[in-house]
Amino acid sequence: MTTAVSKRRSAYVLLPSTNMWNVDNPGASPAFVRQMGTYRQGSRARPSEGALLAGMQIVDRVAPGDTVLVNMTDDERLALLLEQPGLRILPVGELAPLWLRHPIVIPFIGLQARARVAFTVDVVDAESGAPLPNVDVVGYVNRAERVGASSRTNARGRARLMFPQDVTVLESVEVYPASGYWQAYVSKAAVGAETLRVACRPIDFATGDARRHFGFEGADGDGEGVRVAVIDTGVAKHPDLKVARGVNVVQGEKASDVADQVGHGTHVAGIIAGRAAPGKGMRGVAPAAALNVYRVFGRSQETATSFNIAKGIRQAVDDGCDVINLSLGGAGDVPDVLREIQRARALGVVCVAATGNDYRAAVSYPARYSQVMAVTAMGRRGTFPRSVANARSGQAIWRGSQEFCGGVQQRRE
């Protein structure tokens, strides 16, 4: 009995098994990868060792003569393993930004086939009454079990949620603006003909918060002489940010395009090196640091490949960065990222990664690696206004996640 092998091409990372920087005796697999470096990107021509792999395509490289991203079939992968037994052929990993995620919503089973009722929510600015567009709205029937419905406000600030007809009261309605406003909630909301109006309070930068309480706002000279790399979703144009260098490492996109379509990279950059005057905007822990931004997320993508992250780390090290921030992660091992972290450490660069922001869950990769300085979230009771959703759920996060995505929101509008 023979087993059919798929002819569909998938992306794989070719990773040598030994020290790539041992010039005198690199080993067989590093030598093979270096030889692949003599072939142009997109080429289907193969070195002599790869005669059986005529269809394999080189997609990208971390650096010349180094870790390679290829498209190949299962047949080609097996043939390459036979020819180069020391070569690691890895599926491409996916990592996500590690910020506080919105609550998970489990939809009703078979809702489309059941009698339904619409529940309308208007979200407005608490001070001006102006409608707030692009705001996520969640209505829970059972918050503990996460059962409910969700939607997003339109240009008029209105969201429409659908529930089974027998639902008359919601346990809570929760509203999550992208930036500039506190989250809001309403308890015991009746599902009926009337529209529910929810007002979100603008964030006041002059109000004390956990960062200021613990002294995490830097003085004017803090960070001077240090170059920090933010490997993330990019950065939005913002008056409180000064970017020394920006590089997009995503294949097929413009190298100078580091525009942030998600908001996370902008948030991280502000916490690190925001330059606003205290109480007037976003002030980071090291306002005088030189800020390098490396976009490793494709345009409008909410995950990044491990290969692009490895490529971003390599670029940051080669650009002379002293500290690399990795506020991203996943549940699985990412050897291609670890390889670049090991190289960074060998060259004197500190890599800092977020543990996961998943409460008491296991530490994410790459923060789990011993070569990385892992950092978790912290907060202080009483720093959220009592009327906002953050205080109700006891989420210990910095206000930066709400404050510092303004550039992204303005561009969307």
C-alpha cells in the first residue's frame, strides 16, 4: 500500500543545525544553506545537492547565506531531508501581538436558523455626545461562559447585535474603543425596542496612573545613547514619537513602509520612548532613546511569521541596536527566532519579550527562552476610574493600551 504525498506547496524555514558563524568548519547543512545563497530570490535553479528539488522556490532569506524561507511540496521536503540529514526543515510559526485581548465571545448555536431579535447600541463621547465609530461592542447573556454577541459601531456610532428571540435581559454590555477613551459597560441591559446609549469617557493624561505612581515616566535625558528596536506591527505618525529608523522586513512590501495598521507597535513605542511633556500626552520610560521600528507584520495582518520576526531581529542587531523589544509571542517553539536571539546575545544585544498577558497561563515563546529577559504586566488598584469597564474586571494593565493608538484611529477615520 502506498501513501499519496501532497503536491501542494507550503512555506518552510531551512535552518542549519550547527553554528552558522563557524567559518572554518561550518558543517554540512550550513554549507548547503550558504550555497543556496548564491541563487537569486525566486529562483527555481538548484545547487547540485538538490537535483531532486527542481521545483523548490527560494522565497526570502534572513540574511545572505543564512536561514532561508522556501516553498516546497512534501515530496521535495522528504528528498531534502534525505540529502541533508543535519538540516532542520521547520514549518513557519505564527506569533501575535501580546496586548490585553478583548473578551472572547461564544456565539449562539444555530442562531441563523432561529427567531432573532436585534439589539441596538449607540456609543458616544461622554463629554461632547459625538458618535464614536469603529468601536467593538459585546453583549453577554452569560459572562462567565462568554456566551453572547458582538458587533462594531458604524460611522454614526451605532452597533447592531443579534440574539435569540427568548433573550430579554443581558448580563452586561461592554464597549471597547480603539484609543483615546476608557472602556464602558452597562449591567442588566433590557433587550427591547429602545436603543441603549453608552457613553465613553475620554482619557485625561493629567490624571495619575500606575505608570506615574511607580515612576515609569522618564526624565528628559533618560535613554540617551541607547538605541531601542521595536519589532512589532509598525508605528503610526504621532507628535509624541520620534523614529530614528524604520524598516519593513515583510517580503513584497515597501521597505520604508512601517505604517501601523493594528495599533500595537505604536502603543509599545510610546511606552518606551514617548516624548510628550508630563501630563500633556504620552511620555515613555526613556524619552531620549533612539527608536528603531521594524515592521514584521504584513499589511493589516494580526499575526507575524516567525521567519519575519527572525529577519527583524537580524536587521536590528546589524543596525546597532542595544535593546530589542518583542511584545509578541505564541504557544509553540520558534527555533528560527531563537537562533537570531542567540546571535543577538552573543553580540551583546539584550532581547526583552512579553510573557503573554494571559493571566496565569504558561509563558509564551520567545519569552520562555533563557536567553530572553521576560517581562510581565503590572498595575495598581484604584488607578482606573470606577465607572469604566477596566475597573470592573480588575484588569491590571497600563493605560497606554488605550491612550497611544490615536495616530492609527485618525488615519482610519
